[in-house]
Amino acid sequence: RLYCTVLSSVHVLATPSMQEVARLRGGPRVPVFGNVSCAVESHSGKHAFVADVGGPSIHVWDTRTWQWIARVELAEGGGPACQLAVAPCDTVLYAATEFERFMAFDYSRASPLCIAEGAGGGPMAVLPPPTDQLVVLANGRLELKSHL
């Protein structure tokens, strides 16, 4: 699937047909407050994660029903998430903010839990299994991280 973010909505398109299969957005029971900065899907395809600038926060969606599951508040002063990645183990979500903060969340439970937070966020890529490691470009250097 392809996730296209437009203001406070995310259009989910099927590939290769490019037909819209869902539109993720706020509503009376879905607290999306600002513009969406990025989106990523879990490797299993069961969850979509959407970064909200106006929280700042990250929203979790169930891709089987396209229902909103949870809102993860980001630490105040750290800025909104501008990079999201999912570990190959499919239980850890990584986020990097515009102020170079780094966070890791265990989303294997109903309410995602922050398992790591600190400096060193930046553009990132997940290495393929069996490593379950993340490569982050922080302060002009590549760093390996793992939070399993």
C-alpha cells in the first residue's frame, strides 16, 4: 500500500492499481489535531502509524478495519515526529523528531509503551532480519540501534 499524507488526512492507496482503499483522518472520537508529517505500515501489514504535528503525537490504526486504535503522545519540547520506522520483529516502532530526539515504542500491547527515548534522532532505515537493528544518521554519523 502507498500512504499519501495531505494536511490532516492520509489517503491509503492499493498498489499497483492506485485505488483508494481508506482515508485516515480525525473525527469526534479520533484526536488528530494537526498536519500529518509521515506514515509507515508494520511489516505484517496489520498496523499503520501516522505522525501528527499538532500533538505532537503518533496515531495507530488497524489496517484490517481501518479503525483508529491509539494516540501516543510525544514528549513536550521534543517536536513532532518526522521519521517513522518499524523493526522487522514487528513489535517496535521507532520515531525521530525534528529536534533530533529518538524514541522506540513497544506496540505489542494495547497501549504502546515508550521503551527508549533520548538524543540522536534523524533519518533512519531498518536492517533486514535477523539483525532487527536500526541505522540512524545522527550528528553526521551512522549509528546502529536495537531495542528488543
